[in-house]
Amino acid sequence: MRARNREPQTLGGGGTLDRLARILAARNIAPAAVAALAEEPEPFSPLDALSAGMPLRYQAAVADHPQVLAWARDVAEAAVAPSQGARRQVTTGPSLLMAGVVGAGKTHQAYGAVRRLAEAGVGVRWRATTAADLYAGLRPRSGVDSERELAAVGRCPLLIIDDLGAAKSSDWVEEVTYRLINRRYNHMLPTLITTNLAIKDLRAYLGDRVTSRLAQMTTRVEFEPVDRRRHRAA
């Protein structure tokens, strides 16, 4: 038997819709219903899209710390619409530094704060990384443009840096951190930073230049010394 070659068809193609129209016409259903079926967009929720981009553990994170909620409100109020009628977007705003022991809930609050922005109807392009992963991705190596990657992280409208201070300190780490923080400081880009170090210990790890900028650009929040992970497990 001779095989017949057929062009692939989609729902939007004429063949499928024509056949569907004939079937509906035979059943006295208006052809306009076919067009509506083809043109109706898929349901889309910015909140669903945001959650899909989060680590599974934090997809349902909810921010409830008063200062974190205040930060999210301030960032939302600073959002602007790129054109009339468009959704407001995060382009500038304050930053937040959350300090506390391991397991205090800082990362949960950070992801919950981003979710809060989406719930407020604000569009936001964001990125999240641990400090250790950030440095690993920026280390000079063959085939990787570290400068381009640093620029991309530096200009991201909203950045989460988790566990600042967990990576081993070095002159290179201090320099990269300074360049990143300085760029975000100059352009007033909202940054969520978590650290296990006490705020008073950050200067010894980061150096004076970084600490000075963080002091000016962030609201500092010290979490209670309770490991919530162990508490939940118990």
C-alpha cells in the first residue's frame, strides 16, 4: 500500500477548523464559536508563573514578618507602568538585609516577599541565588564570560542573595561582592539579602566598602535566634 504524505495540522490550521465548522454547522452551532475557540488565550496567572520559577520547597512561601511585608509594600508602591494601561513593573526600590541563625526562616520570607509583589499585581523580573553559587558562577574559567554574567546579575530588577557570608572569604570574593552591591546601590535596585552572620560581624567578612553601602541601601532585620526547621521537625 502506498503511504500518503500529509502535512501536520494544528487546531489553528484551516483543515481542522474547516471540518470542525462543518460538524458544528450540521448541529446548528454558530461558526463564531469556532473562532472563539481558536482565538481564546490559555488561562494565565502571573502568580502561577512566578511560583513555577521558585524552588519547590518555597513555591508556597508566605511572608508574614512585619518588616518584610513593609518592604514588599514599599517596592510595590515604587513600581511604575512602562506605558499607559500596562501593568506596573519593579524598576527601583529599597533593599532588605535579613540576619539570623540557620533555619530562622529568612529564605522563606524572601521568597514569600516576591510572591507578595505578584499578589499585589506588580510585574517583576527577578533572580535568586545563594552567595556560594553566585561566586561559583562568576569565577573566571574557559568558555564563560564572567564579566557579562556579573553585569546581568547586577542589573536584574530584583535580586535575592541567600546566605551571604557562607562562602569562604577572600580578596576576590570581597571585590566581586563590592562590584555587585555597588552597582545595585548606585541604581537603587531592590535586593533581598539573607545572612547567618550577625550584622555586627558583616564588616569583618565583607569589608568597609560593602558594609557601608549595605548600611545605606538596606533596612536591616534581625530574626529571633530560633531554628524553625528543627522546631518543625520536633
